[in-house]
Amino acid sequence: MRVFVYGTLRRGQANHGLLRRARFLGLHRTEPEFRMLDLGPYPGVTRGGKTAIAGEVFAVDQALLARLDRLEDYPRTYDRTVLATPWGSAFIYLFRSPTSDPPLVVSGDWPSYRIKRP
């Protein structure tokens, strides 16, 4: 199975160590149908926007997917749904619903945004 990661699980980011044994398949940018939210130390992505999300696709096994589910607090904080990628379907974690109005990451690219964020 595959997972599409867009925030702290990307290479060079704080939680990427969880994916150290996963096989990197490549970079991917989604269709422009999402919103990326700045939730402070990590992003959240929701449907219903006009942003293409930049991320990475990894091949993972069931045990690693379970660890990612715990990190993402699935299914309480994030839902997991399927996204089409050049390597086939991949899971993407979508933020359930913001309780406030967090800033948008218009570029859809979390690492680049973090570098420029005030």
C-alpha cells in the first residue's frame, strides 16, 4: 500500500524518521481541490479548496500504516482517504474540521512555507 505525505512526514521534516524503512516512490502534487491549513507545528489538509498539495509518496506495510494512524490520531483528528498518484492509489490524511479559522498555506507546500513563515 502507499501513503501520500505532505507535512511533518516529508523528507527533512520532524516526523520523517517514521518512514525511514518505507520505500520512497516519488514526488507528487495533487489536483487543485484542497486547502492546506497552518495548525502551528504541522499542517492539516481539507477538501473543498483550490490548492494543489505538494508531497511525497511512500510504499508502506500494514504495521507502518498503523504507526502513522497513531501519529495522525486517526480517526479522531484526521480521516484517511484514497488519492490517485502516478504509483497507484495512496492514502492521504485529511484534517477533520478546524474549530477556528487557521491561516491558509496558499502554496500547498509545507516545507517551503515553514521556511518563510513569520
